[in-house]
Amino acid sequence: MKKALFPFCFILTLSFFLACTSTPKETYDLWIKNARIIDGSGSEPYWGHLLVNADKIAKIDTDTTNTYLATEVLDAQGRVLTPGFIDAHSHGDPLKTPEFTNFLAMGATTIFLGQDGSSPATKDLGAWMDEVDSLGLGPNIAMFVGHGTLRMISGIEYAKDPTEEVLLKMDSLLIDAMKVGSFGLSTGLEYNPGYLAGGDELNRLAKITGEYGGMVMSHMRNEDDQFMEASLTELLAQGEYCPVHVSHIKIVYAKGESRAKEILALLEKERQDGKTVTADVYPYEASYTGISLLFPDWVKPPANYDEVVATRKAELEAYLRNRVNLRNGPEATLMGSGDYKGKTLKQIAEELNKPFEKVLVEDIKLTGSAAYFVMDEDVMKTFLKDPNICVSSDGSPTSNHPRGHGTFAKIIESYVINEPLLTLPEAIHKMTGLTAKQTGISDRGLIQEGMVADLLIFDPERVKATATYENPYQLAEGFDMVFVNGKPAFKDGELVGKYGRVLRKK
């Protein structure tokens, strides 16, 4: 009996010793289990657990039978787990709306501001970033410095041929902005004062931007079909000095896939020649911007509007009549602000019983914004499918366009689920990893160990873009959990925390 018992007792003693002396399991801050992980790289989904410590992804385990110790455990129950979306082109004032709930609700955990040549009108962008960082933000915010803003605060303002003295001041302001973490320079060459700049000025700024590791992101000079090649040529010249990016790529008036492919071929040729050329697109057929877009340059500042109308009214009306008719007529312009918000230019003209061009000159003038139904869906979808084009919203909390509340949800709902233009991994890549790579964000956009835990949990079949042109402020639905820097920021349709930060170019 003793011989039979000894080995058994030894085994029990050894097992107890090992149990008592083994290192306890690490306790994580968050354990998301049973998730279908789409990592943002474009790769196929896989099942796994994700562990978070502080703001970082600490561990990914594809063996779903394993268990962990965690302060908070969240069972994804088979839902998709992805990186948070990165909006390459956004608008808004974080000093007024730091929560940016509209972006969180559609899964955007990082947004890029300072677009179209317009950024905060300050010579000290670093101090502005510090102030914003102290507020408590919904999503993370990254900045571009605006060319138009630099023109105004350097003293160039509306000069067509600025002196070397003021150009040097603008150079210095750009350098300062890049040093404090701007991701690059944005240009708005269809707007005032950006459209007054010539190629030498733009190339000069692109060179500085490149020297500091940034990119030029451009709302080009003219997006009309007949001017696309010329506008692109101007931007691509800047590509000799730094990466260049076409903001919200579109071709106004163009129809069909073939025309879009001509533009894509032009961009690809430049890549083959060694330039870094990228673009973003939003999934809507109407653009949205200031009504001044319709007016000729000679009526905008520094010109005196009233004096121009007094001396050239008939010429101005003829210009506007022709331009609006070329842009699909007055029924294709939907006012998004002011006294006539929600009405088309045609409806306003009928109510006031006057030609629409007189309405523009006498009643609307240069104020307000509108949606312009001037784009072709086939063109947009062709751009969307291109592997070098990411997704942006060009939206804001206050924009009277559904893109500000619906863009990323619409990509999934319309072009993954309803019309499978993209696979879900492809769509996620265009809203996460691809955007991060193009803009220069190195620690977000992918589900990888060591990356920051900006994360989404959702069922793709339940994602809905509810915003419309008539009701543009309706929040997107279906993104059940949104984590920003490892903390829950949006849950079940409500803002639950503000954990965003100002990101600075490294």
C-alpha cells in the first residue's frame, strides 16, 4: 500500500507547489471577447479576443477558448470589432462643439480640421492646440494649417503679387505650424483669398511643407469637368516637393465611369513617376459650400460688391444665369442656411416672382451656403473603388448636408450591404488603415498590438445613415460601442465620455 500511495502523494504535493509558486495572470483594463476582428489592413476577418491596457491594445488572441482577468469584460457576441474611423477631411470648431457627437455616432474617432485653406486665425497654432486639448474632446483632432488663413494673418490678404517681405512672413508662419504638429498645408483654391495665389507661391509653400514631413491637401482651383486636368496639373507640380492629396475628389458635370478612369489614370501616371498622390471621396452626389462659389472672382473681396452691382449688374446676372444653368439649373441648388434654408433656388425665385439670377444678386448675394446636385453617382463610385482613395465626410456638426452625420454609415449601408461595391474589409480599410497611412498617423488605424485603442463594435447589418438633405442632423445608427483612447466615448446612441486628444504630427 505504501508503495502505491507514494507516487500519488508526490504528484499532489508537486501540483500544489507549482500552483502556489506560478505567476498570477496579468489583469487587463478591458477584455473584448468573441469579436469578429477586421483589423483595418484590408485583410479578411478573424475571430479573437482583444485586451487593452490604458490606451493601448496590449494583446490579441485568436484562441477564443482562452480566458483572461480584466477590470471590464465586454462580450462582442460575434459583432465586428474594427479600428475607429479616421475622417481625412472634416470641419467644425472644437472651442464651440468639443464633443463632436455627430462624428462619434458614425464611428469617426479621429477627425482632420483646418481644411480648404482655412484654419484657426492665430499665429500660434500650438497654443490653440493646447487650449483645445484641455477641453475634453469627443474624437481625436488632427490639424492642417490653412493657406488662406496664412495669407490673411501674414498681411498678404488679397494681393495677387505679394512682395518677398510678406511671403517670408507666410513662410515663417507655416514653419511654426509644422513645428508644433500640423500634418501639413491645406489649400482652398476655389475660395477667397486662395484663388489669388499663383503657382510660384504654392510651390514655395509645398517645399516648406515637405521639408517638415507634411503633405498638401487641396480643394483644387476648379472641379468642373473641363478644368480638372488643369487643376490637377497645378497640384501635381507641388508633388515634386511633398505628398499631395486631392480633397473630396469629384468631377462636376462629368458622367460615367470612363471619365473617372481618365482622371485616375492621370494620378497613377504621377505615382509611377515617383510622386505620392492620394485623394479622399464622400458618398454623396451633392457638394456643399458657400453660395459665393457661383459668383465670379471680380465680385468678391477685395472688390466692393455694391459698387460692382451698381456698374455691372447686367453682366453679373448673365454670368450667374449661365453658370447656374450649367450646374443643372436652379432646381439643383438647395439653400442650407439663411432665410431661404431648405428651399431650392428655383422655389425661391417662384416665391419672389423674379428670375433666379436676380434672387442671387439682390436677395442672397454672397452670404450663406447651399448643396449643389452636380455630381454623377457612377463617377463617385468609380473613385470610391480606387485603392488609393480613402473616405472623408467633408462634414461638420452644423453643416446642412447629410454627409456631416451619415458618411461612414452610408459607406457600409449603401456600398457594402445594399450594393456590394466594396467588401467590408475593403470599406473598413478605406476608413481606417489607408487614411492613417496617407495622412501620416502612425499609431492608429489598425488593430495591432501596441496601437492606440480607438475601436468600434457593431453589426454591419444594423448600420444606418439616417441623415437626409431635408433633415441633415440625424445621428447615424448601429455603432454600438465607440472607444477613444481605450475609453468608451459613445454607447447605444449616446455620448458617454470625452477622451479625445489633439494629435500632433511626429
